[in-house]
Amino acid sequence: MKIHEYQAKELFRKFNIPVARSGVAFSKEEALKISVGLGGFPVVVKAQIHAGGRGKGGGVKLAANPEQVLTIAEQFLGMTLVTHQTGSEGRIVRKVLVEAGQSIDKEYYLSLLVDRQTEKIVIMASQAGGIDIENVAEKTPEKIFKVYVDPLLGIQGYQMREVGFRLGFPAPAMKQLYGMLFNLYKFFVEYDASLVEINPLILTSGGTVLALDAKVDFDSNALYRHKDLLEFRDFGEEDPMEVDASRYSLNYINLDGNVGNIVNGAGLAMATMDIIKNAGATPANFMDVGGGASSEQVENAFRIILADPKVKAILINIFGGILRCDVFARGVVEAAKKTGVNIPVVVRMEGTNVEMGKQILAESGLNLTSASDLLDAAAKIAAAVN
Ligand code: GDP
Ligand code: MN
């Protein structure tokens, strides 16, 4: 689960990770009030969306006085911000962060993430921080270094010193950096984060270390033990169809092809997407209804996929184990009747109560094509859309 910069900074403060003074505003009047409360200009107005690249996209601006705060906030609120991370459709800005302006001496890059290969937490850092970090990663990756922290041992003093030295941090600011690294690591572990990215981490001309930006992603599977994070979820930033699916505990991811598919089990869903591709078509989604789906879940899965205008045909691939084929078939029939499905549907079903399931589908009066096996299903679905 991603959160906004202003929310991340709120959490940072609790962990004594230094950030500038700031406040979030939902209207230009609020923005003005916050800016005046910061006690001096310039301030920075930052569009809050779940995507980076805002600086380059025109979503971060300095305001030299209260009038400029009003103008910038008015411009930002409600606008569609397009950055290299949002895709061409962009994101609507619904809130802005108003932050005390900093005089920047140097910008660094610092992030923590889970490295699956080494099963460690990796600290990535660079002296070449700021809005061009993607360029740095692509053209001069040697400028980014990594320090691996064993989660059983936790972050060690020598590792913090390594980060400091390789960043070329000036000696007087070194202690601040260690404190920040220590607290960041603590935050990362305690909240089951999967990513914490600070770009830029700055050294101000006064010699203070600050997290000027904050991008945080949490492991959604661990949210049950962080109830305080749930209020940070912003449904406005998520795909509405994925939000809908999550209400019924369906594992759904919206993709850009035109073959909708409903499968039980993530592994089978991956395999199904592969065979769709192999047959020359492209999946419109990943939809795993789970091993023990109820007919209500099946119905909702069907409804969500049918509501997707890019879906031209649906492939249903079920291996009936815990989820029995008859339960599944009833869900499909209910959903198809309610939604009045008018696109081709290919069904491949095997397993527990398969005969009963097939009978339910056959007697439903619906126009469903039955497939004998996976390859047959793939060929039929490809023929339906091509
Ligand atoms: P991003 O582009 O979405 O990553 O947004 P950032 O929060 O990283 O802001 C982009 C850039 O705006 C930073 O790299 C800074 O150069 C600049 N910036 C942000 N806050 C300040 C500030 O207080 N003072 C100055 N001078 N520049 C700032
Ligand atoms: Mn940034």
C-alpha cells in the first residue's frame, strides 16, 4: 500500500527522522493559512499524488509570498498532473503539501528496500540525488551503491559509516545521517515497509540533514498488524476496479489486453495468462478468485470483468479442488444472468463435481463455449477476439 508524501512525513516525525515543517491543504485558503504559519517565505507547494517525477512534471513550485501560494495552490488543486510515472492519463491532484522552503547545499539519494535475492534489506544511496536519479541509474549506475543489512542482526554501526563515507558526507553532518539511518531502518522494519525512498535527502546550507521527499510503500499482507496505517489508504489513487475487487477479497490486477480471465489460484492464473499470450491474444486482467471462493465472489469477479469496456471475451479456467465446479458454475450463471453478458465466454473446467458444473452451465441457456483442455481454451479464446 502506497501512501502520500505528507503521510510519510507525519510518520517520519514520530520516528525522529528529520523533515521540514509542513502541512497538508485541501483548499487554497488552507494552503495560505499553513504558509503563513510556517513563519517565513519562500515556501514550497507540492502536489500530492502517488507517483514521483512531480518536480519535472510541474507539481512542485516555490512560492515567494502569500499571493503566490494562493495562485499555485489554485492551479494545482484539481489539475491532472502527468509525470513519467503516472502514464499519459496522469493523476488528479486533490491535496497539496505546503512546506518551509529550504536552502539546499547538496541533494543525495537514499532508499531502503527488501532484496528478495539476498533476503536482506538493502540500502541504496548516491551522491547524485535529485530529480535526475532515473538518468543516473540508467547511464551511470556505478554512482549508486548498495549496503545489505541482515534483518536478523539489524543495521550495524559500520554499515551506517559505510553509507556516510561513500556519500562523501561532510564530517560535521555525519552524526545526523547516522541517526537518520538508524531511525529509518527502525521505521522500515516496525511498519513492514517494502520501500522507503528519500530523494532528495538534503544537506541545507546551514548544515542540517533533512528528508525533503518521502515515498513509502508497505507490504499489504502485513497491514493487519498496522491498523493505524489503514486510515492512510487513499482510494482515489487506486484503480476503481481493483478497489472493487479488494472488497470481495479477489486478487485482481487490471492489465491492458482484451481477454478477461477468471481463474482459481494464482499459479494457474499466471499459467492462464501465459497461454493466452501464446495463442496470440493478450490478457485484460489477472483475476484469482482463490481456492475457496464462494459463488458470491465468483459472481462479483464476473461482474467486475464484464464492466471493463476493453474486455472482448472471457476465459474461465477452473481447477475444482476446494472450490467445487458446481459452486463455481452457479456463480457464473447468476452473474451472467444479472449482467446480461453479450461477449463470448469460453469455459475450461476440471476437478471436483465437474459433471455437475458442466450440466449447470449447459442448462443455463447461456451462450458459453466449452473447452476440453488448456490449449483448446486458449485457441478458442484467441479465435473469439482476433
Ligand atoms: P518529485 O519530483 O516528485 O520527486 O518531488 P520532490 O519532492 O523530490 O521535489 C522535486 C525537487 O524540488 C527536489 O529535488 C528539489 O530540487 C526541489 N525542492 C523541493 N523542496 C525544495 C525546497 O524547499 N527548496 C528548494 N530550493 N528546492 C526544493
Ligand atoms: Mn523526489
